[in-house]
Amino acid sequence: MAHPKRRTSKSKKRMRRSHHALGEKFVSTCPHCSETILSHRVCPSCGYYNGRVVVKTAEEA
């Protein structure tokens, strides 16, 4: 098995991990009720996804 010859310094380790940060979330608007929602998720207010009802909300029940 391969073993490192030298210990990785703090700066080298942190430079390598600089790309591991979380990015911003992508927010869009629901075409049915115009609420802001996360992309590729069912709208929590109306229950629509991709132009059709997927989840029944408390208002419809």
C-alpha cells in the first residue's frame, strides 16, 4: 500500500478542500401559484409539479 512520504501541511490541505464548500440553492417560481420553490421539488403551497397535481394539500382535502 502507498504511504505518504511527508505530512500534508495545513495550507495544502485547506487549498485542496476549498472546492468542498456548499453552493447556493437554486430557487424558482411555481408556474401554477407563483410561490418561490426549490428547483425539481413539489410546490408546498399548491402541490403541483411539472404541470400536474402530485400532492393534495390541506386546502383541497
